[in-house]
Amino acid sequence: MLQVKDVMTSTVLTVSPETLVKDAAAMLAERNISGLPVTEAGKVVGIFSEADVLRSIKTTRKDMRLVFPSISSLGIAFQEEVTQREILDAYEEIGNRPVKDVMSTNVVIVEPNIPLNEAIVKMVQKSINRLPVVDKGGLVGIITRGDVIRGLAKDRQNSKPS
């Protein structure tokens, strides 16, 4: 039976809570990953992800545009239209804030010796894409959806009769 330690990534890229969002986002883009643990004094204190960045983008001005034909019960409907410039301005604004302002703090963790199926259940039930792997309070790895799929495929290959 596969365990988390069999499929996790041991070399984990992390950021501190004080890292600027724009710097952490650049790390995600450079490494082609969608999220990473936020650590302080060796302890996982959050997760920073692309979703956190997108969720944090807020616009200050919204243009209203009439939608016709209307599907509203009142006969007239309006739709908010956000311009690309507003999105870029909002990104610039949050980019200069520390990661701690936008990170997810409700972190679900796993231990390296638990069965892989338990980690999968946590990921599915909580709709999360990555789990920090913690042993004796310290970060020892991370398991992502990709790690799970690669691990399952490799295990299936190894268990096929020759």
C-alpha cells in the first residue's frame, strides 16, 4: 500500500509570511507550480496559491452595462464589466502586500507515513490541491494532485505481472 512519503515531493519551495505577493507569484510562475507553503520558524503557517491572488484582486471601479435581452424578472438587467486596466491596477496593489495578507491560513496537513488513500480523501473532501507533509512539527514535503496521479500510475506499472 502506497504511503504519502512514497509520492510526495521532498524538496519544497516555501515563502515567509513577509514575502511580497508579487515576489511569491513570480516564484509560482517561474517554477510552473500553483501554490506553496508559507513557513515561519520552520512551521507551516499558511498556503499561498494562484487562487489566493485571484481572490484578492478587487476592483475599485465597476462599469455597468445593460444586458439585452434581459433574463431578469424585472425586465432590465445590468452586468458588471471590469476592465483589464482595473485588474492590472488591482494586481499591482496587492503585489506590494505581504503574502500573510492573502494566504490561506486553514492549512490541512498530512504525515508522511499515512496511507496515500487518506491523503486523497482529504484533498477531495476539502477541495484542495496540495497538502504540506509534516513530521514532528517540521515540513518534510508536499503532496499535490500531480504527485498523487504520478504515484498511482507508477504503482500500477510496478504491480503489473511481467
